[in-house]
Amino acid sequence: MSERLKFVGRLTEEKLKNKKLRLRANGLVRSLRDLLDPFVDPVQIDGEQVSALAFDLAACLADLAESDRKVAAIAKALGR
């Protein structure tokens, strides 16, 4: 297998991972928006759930940023 084909395979895998991370981040944002309804009394908001989702989102965004860097580096190596 040529080196170029390996890089193309890695790029494809990383793009798939990137897409999954973006979907997860979007889902977490929607969940947080739902929990943080501006018309609900703040006392009624489940702080533990909001906190857990926020930490999950932060981790997901960090993973997404790393994935973006990998995609860019592989694409650059392939001359794309």
C-alpha cells in the first residue's frame, strides 16, 4: 500500500470522527439550551445536569479542535 493511500484513509477516518464530534457538540448545545430556558425560574433549573452537559460539551469541543488540526495536517500533507 502506498503512503498516499494510507494518508487518504487516515483523512477519511478523521473526517468521519470529526463529523461525529460535530453532531455530538450540536446535540449537547441543544440540550443545554433546552435546560436553560429563559422563561423558567432559575431555581427550577437542574444545575447538576447543566454542569454535566457543559463539561461534556467542553471535552467534545477540545476533541473537535484536535480533530480539525489533524484533518488540516493530513490534507496539507496530501496537497489538498
